[in-house]
Amino acid sequence: MSEPSSQDVIDALQPQDRCSTHSPIHLKVGSVIVEIRSNSEPVLAELRQYFLHAVIPGEEPTLTVHVLDGLDLPFDVAWSDWAREPGKTGRKDAVSDLPDARLVRKIRTGMAFLQSTDWKIAFGPCKAYPNQVINFVNTQILNHFQQLGWVGCHAAAVSRGERTLAIAGLSGGGKSTTMLKLMELDGTHYVTNDRLLVRSNTPHSDALGIPKLPRINPGTILHNPRLRGMLSAARQRELEALSDEELWTLEEKNDLMVGELFGPGRIRHAASLTHFWVLNWSREATEPTNVREVKIEDRPDLLAAIMKSPGPFYQRPNGSFWQDDSPLEPEAYLEALKGVEVQEVSGQIDFDALFRYGEKILGARA
């Protein structure tokens, strides 16, 4: 066939008919209500459990996501690899731009997605890869707010009262470990682990996390007494036998259920952003851990650690899609971060020392 359109994809997948027999899920994050429909009750049950803290009774949705387990397209699509960000290797995503939509395929799993103004559909082995469905749902939340002018940051965040501390840094730089240690403080709330939306406001910027639970590596688990139970005793012994270098670089993601480990009511996605740390410390450093305020407009290196590409699913309000070589706009981030105290964390990697700085910022004691 000639180049397909989004309607050809819809006709092949028939999302409305296939999802009509199961009750949908409704999530609320900030001002957006997401409806999730699926042809699979087991998939819906898993998504309902994962998003439990954000689930609400049925309301008129802002947008709808269809999840079609076990389906694929009956025609061929011309795919192009999506270039990965600097420092990332291997093939991850492929895209096919249609006249009025974009198809995205995950290379490793075969999961595929249709992104358009009117349709957001995940299809393929959804039951086998629920985390990719979860990511797609969260992407729609990110897209909605970015289309309204919010900027997406690569950051974790924790909130207490009127103060919120966001934490950015290079991948594997310790932002999740830092955030989870600060969750030990009385009265703190989990905001987000890896994606934070920010927009300018007075006197402090608005911040909004997404309902994506932390996916953490063994090093984070091993060094937090509350989390060690996530690993078997045998696995703990195996990890304890590794060198610091091996443990630091080990990529082995585990989902952390915040409500189960910290108790109910410890998640709050909407907050007022007062402080922003950028982790620029090093395991090779000899000087003590230090936290000092910086003018982010004078530190493009630190701003680069905060900024995050919207990725292949992002569709601008005018309908055009983000490309893998589309430039980010530092000015938009600088505007969004006005009124936020940005601090650079340098020196040795010392989570206990950094925790004490966090206590002062959040005004709490463990």
C-alpha cells in the first residue's frame, strides 16, 4: 500500500470497538484527567494497581489512551531510527511520520504507539511490557502540560509544606538515592523521580510530577535500610561482594512502591518549587561535599543537566512533531526557574552530608 495515514492505522486496530467491553480507568494529575481504555482486563488491572494513588471516579477526560494488547498492523511501515541523546548507546526507538500522526516502535520489545492530535494508542505485547504502557500514559501527561508552556526537567523532587527541592544531575548521579533519603524526613512527600514539569509563577515556580514510581538500581536499595527488603538476602550478599565502582555502575531497575514502603498519603505531585540542586559531585573528588547557590543563567553546563528533550512522542500545539535534532530552548527554562534558588552540589559523593543540607532546606528533622 502507499504511505498509510492515521485513519489506516485506526481502521486496522479498531480501538473503540476492541476496548468497549471493559470499564476504563481515570487518573487525575494536576488539572488533567486521563482515561485509559483497553481490550485486556489483566492489563487494566495492572495499570489500576500501579496508578492507584492517582485513580479517581469516572469524570469527563481531558484525553484518552487506548491500550491494545496483542495487536499489530497488517501492513508494513517504513521505520527510521531515532537518534539517542549524548552518552546513550544502542538502538531504542524507531519512528514513522505519517501525514497527520507519528508511529513509534520500541526496538527491543516490539511495542508500538500511535501519537496524533486525536489518538493516543499503545499496541503490541502490552501485557508483557506494562512499564512501556505506563511510560506512554505518563508521556501524554507531559505532552499536555508542555503544550501549555511548562518545561520538562530531568529531575527528582521531594516536597514538605511550602518548600520543594528538585534534584538533577547526570544519569546515575544519585538523584534518586538523595530523594529517597530525604523521604525519611517527617512530613515529606514524593513528587517525582525522573521527570518534573515547571512553569514560572510568583513568588515561586509551579512544579508538577507525574505518576511514575521510582525505578531504582541495586546501589540505591542496598544503602537505604528501608529499601533493603526489596532484595532477597542472597541478592544482598551478592551485591555486597561487588566493588564500589561495580555497584555504582550496575543497571538493574526495580520498581519502588512508594505507598507500601512509606505509607499512605506520601505522594503529592503538585507543589511550589523553591530549590533546585544540580549534582556535580564526583567519586574521584577529594574535597568535602559542598552546596552553594549559583546563577543558573551563568552556568550553561548545569542548565544542560536540568533540560530534557520531550522525545519522539511530543507533538506541538500546531500539530508538528519534535525531531531528534530539535534544539531545546534555554531561555524557556531560565524563565520557568525564576524565583527558584538553584544550588550546585560539588565535591565528594557523600549522601549523609547532602541529607543534612536537605534537612535545612526542607525545615525538618528525621
